[in-house]
Amino acid sequence: MFVFFDIGSTLVDGPSQGPARRLAPLFGLTDEMRRSLDDFLLKTPLEGPRALADYLIFRCNVDPDSAMEASDTLWKAQIQEAQPIPGAREMLQTLQTAGIPYGFISNIWPPFHQGFQRLFPEESRDRPAFLSFQLDLRKPDTAIYRAALSALSLSPEETIMVGDTYANDMAPAMAMGIKTIWVLRRPEKEHPDLVRVLDGQLPAPDRTLASMEQLGVDVFHALFVTR
């Protein structure tokens, strides 16, 4: 058994809007420019706010001083804004105690990942992580899942994916044959896919829970019980 966790909105929470959506209104970015910025942020190993500012300057024609100020402010904010989701730390600690290996597959950009590491220093240390900004891949592309399985010599049948979104976490994992646990923390955001699952239009994950606090070792083991 190996358990993969999504990070954002599964283990840590943050602002309701992602970084690209927060920057777009500041500089009047079009939807196309915002989408390109979002892809850049999530798929680039940025070393600091200067790299973000350069993108805004040269790709979005933003004033250099304004770009640097906004980039520096956002970068620092994202590190501090990350907050642990109730039950997340306890779940990872329980897996450690039980000797069940785990890692992370996540669409995330560098400062928010730093915020995660700040909150979960012991739980994240030396754990395999397959992150969009490091791999130039982002969910729901199944390539990021294939990369994780290949790197750890895992088969889909022995692997579990825990995440909060159907489109990014559940659907691609199920397509790979990975067992799935949908932590439905934000049912209002997942409402369209939830309705389709309930109506039988989309395949259901193996388990659906309302919170991380409902997740325990027994839930993982139950996925491997032959009925």
C-alpha cells in the first residue's frame, strides 16, 4: 500500500483565489493572459519573486516597479497564508506510526509549497513529492501520476490517491486504476461533478468523506479487502 495526497485544499488551505486570479485584476490581464500566467506559475520552478516579476514585465507589459512590488508581496503572503486543514497533520502522523508509506501529487507553486513545508516539517521531510512546478506537469494530466508510479516502482492496484477535487484528483487516478478517496470538503465547488457522480454519469470514487478527520488507517485497509 502507498498513499498519495493532494496538498492544496486537502492538507492545507489558503485564500479562495489562486495567485494568477489575484494578480490579474491588479494589472488588467485578459482571461487568456491569466490562464497563461496560471500555467506558468504552476509549472515553473521559480526561485523567488524576481522570476515572477520578470514574467509580468516581459510577457504582460507590467510596469517593472509595480510588478516587483506585487510579486514580492504575493510571494511572502503565500508562504504565510497556508493553514493546516483539521485532521491533516494527525492523519499523516498516524500513517507514520502505522508504517504506511505516503507521498504527494499536487498542482502547486513554490511559495505555497514552502508554506506547506513550514506547517508540516516532519510530515513532509524525505517524502516523495511529485509537484507540478518541478515536473512541468499538472493534474488532470495522467502523466504526473505515471511519473509518480514509475519513480517509486508502484502498481496502480497498490496505490491510493486522496484529494478534494474530482476533476484533478479522482478522475485521472481512476483512469490509471488507482484507488481513490474523495475528501469532499467543498461540496459547493464540486457540485457539478458530485451531481454527475450521484446520477451515475461519472464513476464514483472508492470512498467519499466529508473531511480529513473522517480518514483513518481502517479506511485505507478496507480498500484492499476482497468482497
